[in-house]
Amino acid sequence: MTTAPALRPKGDRTTPRWVRAIFELLLILGLWVLYSLARLLADTSMKPALSRANDLLHIENLLGISWESPLNQLFTDHKVLGLAGSYWYASLHYVVTGAVLIWLWRLGADRYGPARRALVIGTLFGLLAYITLPTAPPRYLTGYVDVLSLHAADGWWGGDASAPRGLGGLTNELAAFPSLHAGWSLWVALALQVYATRYWVRVLGWLYALGTAVVIVGTGNHWVIDALVGWIVILVAWVLAAAIGRIPIQRLWQRPAVERTPDELSPVAPASREEPPVVG
């Protein structure tokens, strides 16, 4: 005797992987467009932005972490280091972050989903700060050198931050606090720490995060405190992403089960047949 396989309920069909991949790609592209447009909505007044930059430098002096000048001098004096740092700053935050997203996608939704959620939350926090607190980077203050501008002729960027040559008007150069270069690099390190199985890969992730922090400060594009707050933003985003993941959001639109009485749960009794008369 055999048992027939259970039929899959209508509507319980798994979305093809290629459809989900296209959806994720569109989501990430949409986030990038929002990121670019939102930066353009920020106030570009230089006076308050410079004032905030001086406030950050004052806080760093109090904390003893004002390391911008020696690092910037190091990247300025050594051409090879300055050129390598310029390419690092202009390219790797897109290339490495995208590569890790693809790797997580291939690992499965249980790994990709929470990590991608953390990246989105952290990026939105950064955008909110860029709109409400425009802050000038060190290269706008006297005594600091714009290293990317020094090597613009050897790269694909122009003299406006890391924007492609000729597209400087599409970037907000006062989007310094917090640093999403630092934040995204820490996101990469956390993703590798949580999901990578090889020790050297996890170490490479942390070296990438540390190297990015040194590069963004040494090239004159961020303050030390920009990097630290960028890391804090991503750490908070990971915690929030984990908390959101525990909320059964799908229940919000599911109809509650209807309670049934014991009589309804019991099998239906067969219809009674009339008993024949008893012959005495």
C-alpha cells in the first residue's frame, strides 16, 4: 500500500532565483540612486560646514585622536602611497562591498538577508546625517592637502572628491560626517567575520576596514572622528537588523486562524439509519 505525495497548496510556489536576483539588483541600484540624490539635497553653505569641521577637530584634540596632519603629510610626501590611496578611496568601497554582497547572495538568503538589511539601515543613517549636518572634510581647511586632486591626472576622477572626471557637480563634497567609506568597510569585515570559514579571509576583512580608515584620513577626505562614527553607525545597524529579523513581519498581513469548537474538530458521524422494529 502506498501513500500519495501531498499536493503543494496553490500560491505556495517558490520565486525563481533569477527573479529574486533581479529584484535585489534593482533594490541596490535604487538605494544608490537615493544615496546620490539625497546628498544633493544637503545644504552646501560652506560657513556652517567649516564650523562643524572645526568643532570635530576640537573634540579630537580633547580626546587626543587628531591624527589627520601626520597621515595627510605621509600620503602627500610619498607619490606611490598617495596614488594607491587615491585609487583605494575612489574605487574599493564600491568594488569590495559589491563583491561581498554577491558572495553572501550565493551563500543563501539566511546570510544575505540580515547582512543586506544592516547595510541599508547604516546607509540611510549616513544619508540622514549628510542632509542635516553637512560637514567640511579636512582638505577644505588650511594645512591639509587634497591627495586625490594631486593625482587626478593619473586616475579616472576629477578634482571634486572621488567623482568621475566631469561629474563633480553630482557629488556633495560636504558629506564627510560620518564616513560611509569607513562604515561600509566595517560592514565587510563583520560579514566576513560572521560568515567566512577561513581564518585568513576574516583577517583580511579587518585589515581592509583598518586600511580604509587610514586612507580616508590620509587623503584629506575625512576626520578621524568621521571614521569612528561611521563604524558606530554600522554596528548599530547590525544590531537593528538582527532585531528586525526576529520580528515575524509576515504575520502582520496573515489572517488569524479561526478557532473551532470541539464538535467541529471531531469527525462527522455517519447518518443514522432507522432501526428495524423489535419483534416480540
